[in-house]
Amino acid sequence: MYDFNIQSAYSIDDAAAKLSAAADGTVKAGGQTLIPVLTLHLANPSEVISLAGDGTPGTTNTATSFTTRRITTTPHAAHSAA
């Protein structure tokens, strides 16, 4: 496998800045198969920017909106929305 650096981004602007600063970066979010892609030599990024943020899943439900945080799974959203 390849050597690469992994960074967390806490906003879209943060992710864009880290991606533009990387020599050959890629952005990843949950549900993607990073390790198999690297193992099969389909990618060789110098930087991987994670969109998971602080890694805390959750939802916010108000009278006018429903907001889902990053890495919130469907079962988690269904349970917290009830």
C-alpha cells in the first residue's frame, strides 16, 4: 500500500483549502472503499481529506428544518428523529 496523510475537514471551506494545498489529494466520506482502492493500485493520493469532521453523528429536528450531521447513518437518523 501507499503512504499518505489523512486530515479531517470541519467545513466545506476547510476541505477546499486542504484539497487545494495537497499535491495529489482526494476527499472521502463515509461508505467509500478507500483501502480496497489503494490495495488494487487504483489510486495513490498524497493526502486524504476526511469529511467526517469531529465524527459525532446526529440530527437536529426543528419546526422548519431537519439537519443531518456528517457520518449519520440511516438507523441513527431514524432513531433520533422519533
